Amino acid sequence: MFEDSWYSFVPDYQQQPRQAQSTGHQRKKSLLQPPNGVDNVDGAGSLPVLFEDQEDTNSPPEPTLSRRAKSYSDFYDIVRAQLGGKPQQKNKKKCKRIKPDRTWDALAVPESMTAKLPDEQDAHDDELDKGLLEASQQEFLLYHDQLGMTERHLGTLIEDANSALKVLESLSQSFRAVDDQTSSFKAQCDDLLTEQKRLQKLADDVGTDLHYYAYLDNASRRLNAPGAGRLVEDDAFAEVLSSLDSCIAFMTKNTTYRDAESYLARYQALLTKALHLLEVGFTNRLNRVSAEISKQILATQSESARHALAYGRFDEMLLESYSLIPNIQTIIRSVYDQNGHPLSALNWDIYANTVNNILHAYWAVRERDLKPLIQSDLDAFRSEAKESVETAARNFVKQCYERSYNEASLFRKIFAIETQYSVDPKSAFAALKSSHTGTLVTGTNVAPVATNLQSVLQSSDLRTVCNIIGWITNEYLLLDFDEDETPFVTHCRELTARLLTEHLWTFTDALFEAEISKSITKAAVAPEALQIGPVTNGDSSSNAFPPVKRAIELLVMFDQPMPKERCVRFPFYFLCFTTD
């Protein structure tokens, strides 16, 4: 139960070695005697070290597996090892078993030495127990402190959250009170905003409507100014026309407005005034260009120079203007589309009247400028017709078609529209056809070609007429599908179709009817001529009656220049022959 050092207090006479026995089992020196004699009595002073304060560490000790105590002294070693100390190593030396009768003698301590021994500490010291308990529970105490600190933090957070909820609840109650107080004010503000928007829209509408009334003074001042004629050369002229159109459309739509009819009439008068200024400006421009071009054409006798002056130079001089030609194109495109078909516009009649006047002035100037060229072509045609009617007719038709194509190209470049054939009386084709009735051949005027051809063919025989009509049909009307169709070919086919259907076919029919009446229906036939003779050269019609032979000849000639669609007229000639 005691450490080995406790046994050092035994007196010397008890610790003297006994006489060695002669036998081999002699008793050795007592192991209870301290190595340095009796003076080393303070060997037990190392035990109070257990009660020193252990080093305070924040980390739990490393877990160790303690060995089981064999005795009370071993228990102290185990505790010291647990607390970080190093236990004294016991003498592991194996000793022999002491006889029972000698054990108590060795432990007998004299009373004189007993007085010198220190007081034995209580084996069940409370501080030691407390230290051992703390050492064994140090890890759990650390966890306990951490949990306590966490609990305090969580408690603080809960208290802060509760206070925040109380503040939010008070704010919510305040907001609800404010909302209740301002709901009526908000409703009044919404009503005021709605009324303000309505009044603003009404003011904008009134301002817009007033604009259509207020523009009258501005337009009148600009169009009635002394230098208003120069306005047609400016880009602002198109804006004036657009504004006048808008004002007229507004007054036409809102007839119940104050003085709407009066303003409508005044705006229409201003629009007519503006278009008249444009017409006058274009006419003056044409006259200036024509005066210079006509002099140069008369001064030269070269056909190529005349052609260059009549088309190239005329085009260049006429287009040398700031905005006159674009303004002309603007009003034309407000009446017709690109192909010359009429458009549905509010002021169509006013614009169409101005456009017709402009086109009439243009064709009058072109007729006057090209009169020397046209007269030269007619003189050449009449002189060639005296030698060969067919050759003269072919050359004349080719020349007229080329001149017509050049005029169509120049017209398209100036006015930016195509004059396609149309039966609509409001189309550009109808307007050009009615405004151009001179000797200049154009896409809408093929009458000069037909008139000059008929004047020569009238005195020619029927065979020559059929040859010329057949050449025109096969050359220009019937297409060769192996060739690409160029714009010139298309233009010539359109001219040929109108030339034949409107003039030459009717003229040819009249010649055939006259010949039928002369040689068949009203011809005097002698009785001896009505005899059937023998067939000659294997021709079954060689022995026919003379009227029948003449009718067959006429049918063959009629079939030569006419397309198959017109061959339905053949029964008519047979009918004329059989009924008479």
C-alpha cells in the first residue's frame, strides 16, 4: 500500500544483513533499505507534486488507456501519468517470497523515528478528488463552456430578433395608419391625373386642328409672294403640296367644323395656284431649252448630230435644274403609278389636270423641235416610194420605230413613268393619246406611221399591200422564241400590234372588199366564159370559172399577211362569192 521509499525509515539494526547461511538459499539484503542509508527520509516528498495546479490548456488531453492499478501506490503512479508527470519506476527486480514470520519485523518502526515522520495525508483528499474529477472531465467541461457560450449568443440573437419584430410591428401599424389616412388623397390625385391627361389630349387635338386652320396664312403668303415662281425650283415646294393635301383632307373629313367649307375652298385654290406655278415653271424651262436646241438642229445637216442634239443634249439641258424635275415627278406619281395606271387620291382631278397640261406642253415642244427631222424622214420615204414601195415602207417603219423608242426612253427619264397600253380613260396612256395628235411617232401615237403608209399603199396593187403587211407582222409581231426579248423588241411589238389592229388591218380589209366587189360580185362575166375547160398542169382549179379563180387568188393573198386568228374571215369571202 506504500511506496518503496516508505520502507527506508526502518532502523539500521533492523536493516543489517544477517549472517549468510551455508546453504544455497541464503537471504539477500533487504530490498526495503534505501540506497543512501537512513538519512534519505525525504523520499516521499514527491507526492505533493500531485496537488500542484495543472497547466491550464484549452484543448482536451489526448485520450490514453490507463492501466489497472494493482495497489494504492500504483494508483498514484497512474494518476501522475494521467496529469503529465512521470512516475517513479519501480524496481522490477524479482524478489523471492518473504516468509510470513519475517514481514512484520521489517515493518516495525521505532517510536523515535515515528515522531520524525511527516503527517500522513488523508488518502481521500477532497482537493485530490476534485483535481482527478476535473482532469477526467476536462474535455466535457470545454464542450460545456462552448455550449454555454453558444447558448448565450443564441439568447442574444433571440432577444434582438424579438426587439426587431416589435419595431417592425410598430412600423407596420404606422404604415397602415398612414395608408388609411392617404387613401382618399391618392384617389383624389388619381382623378386629377386622369383629368389632366384628358385635358392634355384635348389640348393636343385642338392644337392639331388649329394647325390646319393656321396654315392658310402661311401658304397664302408663300404662294402669292412676288417671287413665288422660284419656289418650284426648291425642295420646299413638295412640302407645300403635302401640307395643302393634308389640310384639304382634314377639311373634307371634318365638314362640321367651323368654316370648314370656306377653308376647303381656299386650300383647293391654293393647291391649284401651286400647281399652276409648277406648270408655268416647267413650260418656261422647256421653251428655253427648245429655243437653243432648235437653232442648233436647223444649223446642221448631219443626221447623227441632229439625233445627238434632239435626245442627248435636250435631256442634259432639261435635267439641269435644282428640284423642278423632281417636283414634276412628284405630282405625276401622285396621279399615276409606275406603269401609268391611275391612283385613287383625294385631289386627283386637280393633279390630273395639271399633269395633262404639262404633258401637252412637253409634246408640243418636242413636235416643234423634231419637225425638221420628221420632215426629212417623210421626204426620204416619198422619194424611195417612187422606186420601190416595199423597200421605202420597210425603211420608214424601222426609222419610225427607232425614233419612237428614243422618245419613250427620254419620256421615262424625265417623268419617271411607263406609258403601257390601257383602255382605262383615266390612265396615263389615255391622257398621252389625247394630248398628242401630231406627226411625232411615240408609244401612244402610231397614227403618223399608218397615215404615211396608207397614202403610198392606196395607189399600189393588192399584192404589194399584202407583202408589206405580211413583213410587218412577221418581223415585229410574231416572236422568235430562240432570241432574248430586249426592251426595244418589246416596244416594237406593242407598236406593231396597235398599228395593225387600229389602222393597217382595217385598211387591208377595205382593199380586199373593194377588190371583191370589183372583180367578183359586180364583175360582168360573159356566158362563154362559164364553160369548164380541160385541166392544165395538173391544177384542179385551172378549169374553174374566172370568178372562182379570182376568189382563190384573193384568199391566198389574204392568208399571207394575216395571222391564223384572222382567217375566220375566209368564209365571208366565200359567202360573198356564192350569194352573188
